Amino acid sequence: MESDGSVKLNWDAVDGAKSYLIHYANANETDPHKAVFMGYSETNSWTLAAADVPAHVAGDKIPFYVQSYNVVAPSGTTDVEKAAALHDGPFTGSAWSTPFVATFE
């Protein structure tokens, strides 16, 4: 958690990975299949802007999952568009990581 309300994730780089798809869910959602929001990074770091953090109150938890790809997104200008291009395209990513859970104070 950052002081401006954003959430910053850092993870170990994956050998051969050229991009990462970040999946996240609404507050207190424990089912990974409901992690319907996505972000995109070409490094092993990503920040979810405060304005894009799902609604939450103190004590809520939001899970984040990271998936690596050996290609970069073929299209899109925003990280959401790039994430969708990977997710919806003919690309196969890694298994999802174990969840990183952000707990809000």
C-alpha cells in the first residue's frame, strides 16, 4: 500500500518472461475465478492507481495474482487494453501465482 492509496506490487522476475498479466478481484473475494480486473506490465513491478482500486473499507482484503507471458501485448495503449489483448488472444501464460493479498487499514 502506498501513501497515495495506490497498491504497488513487486515480484521475482520469471526467466524468459516478456510481460506479466495481473489479475485482481473486488474486496474480500476469495474465488480466483472472480479476479475479473486486469493490469499489464513488462517489468516485475506494477502499480494499481488509487482511482482504480476496488471499493473497500478498513480491514478489507484484495487478492492479486500474477501470470507471466513470453510475449508482449500485441496491441493496446493502456495497461488494461494490453492485458485484454494477452488474455483474449491466442497466447498461453504461466499458471497464476499464489495470491498477494492487500489488506487495507
